[in-house]
Amino acid sequence: MKQEDLEYYRTLLNEQIDQLLTEAGKTVADMTGDYETFPDLTDRASLESDRSTELRIRDRERKLINKMREALQRIDDGTFGICDVCGKEIGSKRLMARPVTTLCIECKKAQEKIEKQRGE
């Protein structure tokens, strides 16, 4: 992969990480609110449900940030864009759609087929 392509993905991943961390910071700031503003139990339960959903989303984003950091490490190591299974170069369209991927489209399809057969 060309150095300019690697730098593009490095910038893209860093921007996405920054954006997700900013959103996480906003979530924390929003959650410091006081329950006293919701004297009705139904309103309070609704708030708790919304917060629970928000926390699940942030947890998924945390896992995605870890994958993004691993992708940045692969850029540094020179293994970014190389399929972990077959060793072939991962297509640019696939990397654009999912820059954290470690499998080419063919290997990913094979993996999903096996998972479907196992019932996962």
C-alpha cells in the first residue's frame, strides 16, 4: 500500500477516534444531571432507560476505538490492509467501508458462512 494511502487511513482513524471520544465526553457531562428534576417515577424510569441505552452505545464505541487503535498499530507495523487469513491485500473499497477490518472480503464471507453453519 502506498504511503499516502496509509497516511489517509491514519488521519481517518484518528479523526474517528477523536469524534467518538468527544461524544463520550458529552455523554458523561449529560449524565451528571440530578434526579430531583424528575419527581415523577415514570419520567425517572424513562431517563434510566435512555441512559442505559446510551451507555450500551458508548460501550460498543469503546470497543470500536480499541479496534481503531489496533488498526493504527497495524499501519505502524506495516501490516495494515493485509488479510490475516490469506495474506492478500484487502481491497480499498472494503477498507474505506471498514478501515478496522483484518479480513479480505473473500475470507470474511467464508468466516460468515462457517458461523452461519454453526448457528452463531
